[in-house]
Amino acid sequence: MTSQEMAKIAHLAIEDKKAEDIKIIDISKVSVIADYFIIASGNNRNQVQALADNVQEELGKRGVDCKQIEGYQTANWILLDYNDIIVHIFNAEDRLFYDLERIWRDGKSVEVSEL
């Protein structure tokens, strides 16, 4: 499965659970850690965890396993590492604080329809 397909599935999975402000950033030209970051916000701990669960479920159905998960218990910032894509799911306050969109502004913002 390509990184574009994985990013699209992850985007649809978090969109399905009503994530807010979903961003896809193509970082393939500026970093070797991954091809895409998917960044989204949830309104509370339960929603943030549900977003992460749905990404894992949808990619898992297609045989793609998460290599590492960070932050699931606290659910302030859950990071799902799939090697080619990294999914960041934040609560609103922590997303503003860490501001990954600014840090990775050298990456290219893409729409899901471009994947």
C-alpha cells in the first residue's frame, strides 16, 4: 500500500469520527521520517482516543499495522507511527501549544482529493 493510500484511509477514518481541523502535510521533500503527517483535533479525551482507534482499525483491516503508539493513555496528543505516515491527534489546547503546522511549514499542505 502506498503512503498516499494510507494517508487517505487515515484521513477518512478520523473524518468519520468527526475530527476537527484535519490537515495533511507532505513532508517527503523535507524529511526522511515519513512521507505524510496527518494532524487533527478532538474535543475531549474520549474522542481523541476514538479517532486513534478508528485509524488503527481502518488501516488494520487493510493489513497495515501501527509501528508505535505514543500518548494513548493521557490522550492529549496521540501519535500513531506507520513509518510512511504519522498521524497526530491532539486535544485543542495541546495542538495550539505544539503547533506542528508551523514547525513543518516547509512541507506541502495537500487536500485529501490530491492523494
